[in-house]
Amino acid sequence: MRLFEKWRAKSPYYDASHEAVAQSVRRFVETEIAPHIDRWEREGELPRELHRKAAAAGILGLGYPEAYGGCSEGFDIFHSLVQSEELAAPGAGGLIASLMTHGIGLPPILAMGSEAMRERVACEVLSGEKIISLCITEPGAGSDVAQLKTRAERKGAHYRVNGSKMFITSAMRADYLTVAVRTGGPGMGGISLLLVEADRPGVSRTRLEKMGWHCSDTAALYFEDVEVPAENLIGPENGGFPGIMRNFNSERLGMAHGCMAMSRVALQEAVDWALQRETFGKPLIGHQSIRIKLADLVRQIEATQAWVDLLALQHREGIGEPASYAMLKVQATRTLENVAREAAQVLGGASYLRGSKVERIYREVRVNAIGGGSEEILLDLAGRQLFGGRR
């Protein structure tokens, strides 16, 4: 029983072109990813060759300008959501986080960088030859971006960068780093974005071991008197904060849909198990309590997906509001948390064994609830925008 096989066909937001993308990505996942994902989880990172293969398959460039090797004509945000849905099939969130890390590292360059920077960086990233990471979070500043301390001081034709970043996705393999730095005074008005080549003298990194997202390499980064050409400034000096916030909206929408995709994977695993596992002389699905549990999970997923699709439409039309992205991300992560828990209950002891998609998804609930803005920060952000200032 394929529980969600035709859900897009019943939605007004998806058509045959979206299904064509789904089928193409599905074939790529089945041949290039699914047979290897458990090994990559054990190894702690994705092979660089996978980025090149994904680029050749049109996955990395979907939705990006043709001028830099992307494919955007005739595609919209719903095609990107479909692509994420299919990449979620192996039940490994680290795959999406790491393979698609350019989804948060590259947009500031495309939106605010010079044409020379866009041509150099975007072409290499979208071809899969280079990997880019977004570097915002610090040991002492996460969701409160305005408090970051990594400093870049202008010294003639260069900036000199000192500081550190924490929890940076794909940072062990990254060639380019999109770094939030302080070039001015305190607060959001003193923040800039700077492109730092990862092989510059003074850049070092330390691998971090994590609860989940094992195939996605994560690192702490250190900058010690790193000299970066002034032309690597992304946008105006002290004008980086709006770009960071705009990037966050897209990231939160993407994370929300990713949570729904993983919820569907976990629930499908639970349904498959309930159909074949027998207890007290009949399949699990024959017990009323299990049917009620599964039906309630479908209710939660479909309700949250409806909000995801609505906000995706608003995002496409340029009318989405930050409070909506923040609240949706909280709704989606809480839905995933409940679905993962209940799916694990259905599988019982089988959900506690490595190799189970549900086991992996359950471990990865927390990173979704924290990354891209923690639930508490996001709800406070939404509250301030909806109801006024602070007291």
C-alpha cells in the first residue's frame, strides 16, 4: 500500500511537469543514492563525485539561472519541493542537507554578489566541481544573528578575518564559505557577508560528531588573520543582515517541506510494518488502536502540507511574511517529531535498530527543531511581528 503515492495529483499546486521532475529524481535516487546511503552514513560524508553526478542529472541546478549552469525556465518553487520529496526517500536527512548545501550558501552570492563573483562561484558550484557552505552560527551566537562576533577589518585592498563558526554543514569538504562577519559596530547594522575560499591561509576546521545527519559532514571553523580580497565582499559593507534574513525565509520553507517528506517516509514504513506484522492472531493494522494512530498521523501530515504549499505559493508571488515562515517551520518540526515517535511505536523494537529508516528519522528530529532557528526563537519572532514590539 503506497499511502502517499498520488497526493500531488490531488493538489492544485502540482501538474505533469512536477511529476516529470519527481520521476527523474526518483530514478537518480534509486541508482546513485539508495544502494550506498548506509555506507555514507557510516563514513560520515558524501563523496564529491555525487555532487558532479547530481549536477549532470539536473538536480543541483534546478531553479538556478541558466547563465551559471542552472535550469530555471519553466520551473518554480514547487519543482524544488518535489525534488526534495524524492531525495527524502532513503530516510536520511543528512543527504539533503549536504548534497543541497548550496541551497543556502549560494543565494546570497546570486542576490548580492558582483557579476564576476557570480560567474566564478555559481558556475563551479552548480556543476558540482566545488562545494559551498553558509557560515553564520558561532559558539556564542546562533539564532540571535545580530550578536555574532567574527570580525573582518578592512586593511587596504583586503579584509582580515578573525573568529570562529560552529555547526557548519559541509564545512569539512567546502571549497567556498559564505561567511557572516562584523565589519561595523554592534547589532545588525554592522554585519556583512564575505566570500572566503576555504584553502586560504589561516582557515582551519574541526569535524563534529553528531546525533544524526551522519552522512553530512559538519564542522567548527576557525579564522586566524585570514586575508580576503575586498572584492570578495557580498553586497554592501554593513549591509549583510537583510540578505541573511531573506535567506532564512527560504531555508525555513525548505526545512518545513523536508519535515513533511520525512514524515511521509516514516509513516509509510509504519504502515508497511503494520500490514505484515502479526500480533494476537492478526496483523497490527487489524487492531483499532493502530488504525486510529495511523489515521491521526495522516491528518497531521496533510494539514501541515497544506500550509507548506500555501506558503510556497506566497513565496513564489513574493508576498510571504517572515512570521509565517517562522510559524510554519515550528508546525512542521513538531509534526515530524510526533510522526517519528508514533511510527517508532508501531515498529516497536525494530525501530531501535540501525538500518531502519524510522530509527534514523527519529534521531534527526532535533536538528530540524533547532537548525534554521529554534522553535522558541521563531515563535518569539512571529509574536513580535504579529503583535508589536518588546516589553
